[in-house]
Amino acid sequence: MQSTDAHPESCPVLKTAGIISGKWTLLILRDLSKGINRFSALERSLVGISPKTLSERLKGLEKAGIITRKSYAEVPPRVEYSLTGMGWDLIPLIEHMRDYGAKWLGDGADSKTAKDDHAPGA
């Protein structure tokens, strides 16, 4: 593996984390992968997110090339968001995070058993 200690800005892990690390970002990507693609639908799905935060996250994801924004010349105006190829490539990462959380960070019952199964000497 190539060392990036001298140049952390070129580390692909850090660069990816920089894109997805914002609060709500992973949930926005999850919802877009399920076909929830309008601002109002995302806002309803992401209970507790402010319109300002949702707008900021969507703009950041668009700037990073993770999503596209398409405006339709209709009355009232309609805007839809969709994942790009780069965005779709993040979905397996989110699924792995969900699996990890369920296995290791769940309600305690299953995660304790899983931890014990991998303990030294187990």
C-alpha cells in the first residue's frame, strides 16, 4: 500500500471521507438510491433536517460530482436529483456501513455475541 503520510490531501480514503462525512450526507445518498429524488420528498424522509442543511448538502454533493440536479421548466418549477456513477459507487459503502452497524452497534444483544465471536482466544 502506498503511504500518503507526507501528502494527506492525496489520500483517497480522506478525500472520500471529506465528501461523505457531513451530517445527513449518507442518508441523502441512501434515499436517492431508493428513488426519492425531489427536495420536498427528501425533506420529508429525513425527519429533522432543515431546508438550509438539505440545500447545502445537495449543492456540495453536486459540486463533488456525486449527484446531478435537473430543473424542469414547469409551473410550479420541478427539480429532481439523481446519483451519478460516482454516487452509485458509494451505495455499497453505505450498505456495508449499515451491516456493520447492525452487527456491531445494534441494541447490544447481537453485537455482544458478534464481539465475543471475534475476541482473542474465542
